[in-house]
Amino acid sequence: MNHSILNGSRNQLVNQLVYLDEEKSNFLDQYFPVYGRERIHMEQLLTSYCEVLEQVIGGLDKGALNSVALIGSQVRLRYVEDGFTESFTLVHPDQADPEANRISFLSPMGKQLLMTKAEGNLQLEVPLGKVDVNIEEIKYMNDGKVQRN
């Protein structure tokens, strides 16, 4: 991987980590103003996400960037039942654009995809029930550019 791209990705990931550390309370207040089960679950999810981010940042030179779905990752799914493939990019809520398959990591599907492993299997809960998918590929995006290991 190109070192300038790797450094750009590292900077983005460090910025995410700093933001979530310094602004976690404000973020939770904005999106989960009511104290309750949903807010507690999101706080736990963000804590786990920060731990994963630290591991990825520490292993960037070993190919960790595309091993797990992060905010900023494009995730390609293959639906087991019919073989159909679809890609989603996990983004911050204010960057979501469902028409372009850019989904918030706070959305029901986004929460399920966040921190999934490349080439893993997952059972997604969707409005019509549960659907089995294979995570075919994860690509971290840096300003719209694909990061390759």
C-alpha cells in the first residue's frame, strides 16, 4: 500500500478515535437524548468500536485496514439465498445517502455491519425477517479512494 495513502487513512482513523473519545457525550446527546436501553447500547457499541479502531491503527502496516468494517468502509455482501451482491458504505449520520448505498452506522443495518469481519457470515435482521449474508469484501475509503492492502 502506498505510504501516503496509509498515512491518510491512519490520520482519518485517529481523527475518528479522538472525536469519539472527546465528543462521545455530545454525540450521544444529539442522537440518543433519552437515557435508556438504546443509549446504553450505543455507548457500549462506541466503546467496542474505539477498541477495534485502536487495534486497526496499530496493525495498519500488517493489512488490518480492510479486515473489519469501520466508519468509512465499503462492505460488499452476498445474499446466501439468491447470490445477489450489494455494497454499502458505512458513514456518519449526516453523510448518509440511501440512494447511493451510503448508510449511517447508526441505522439498523449499519449497526449490524459495523465491526464485522471480512469474509465472514452474518445473519442480518431486516424488516421482513432474517437474511443470511456473506461479507465478501471490505474496503476502507479515504476521501472517496479505495484503500488496498
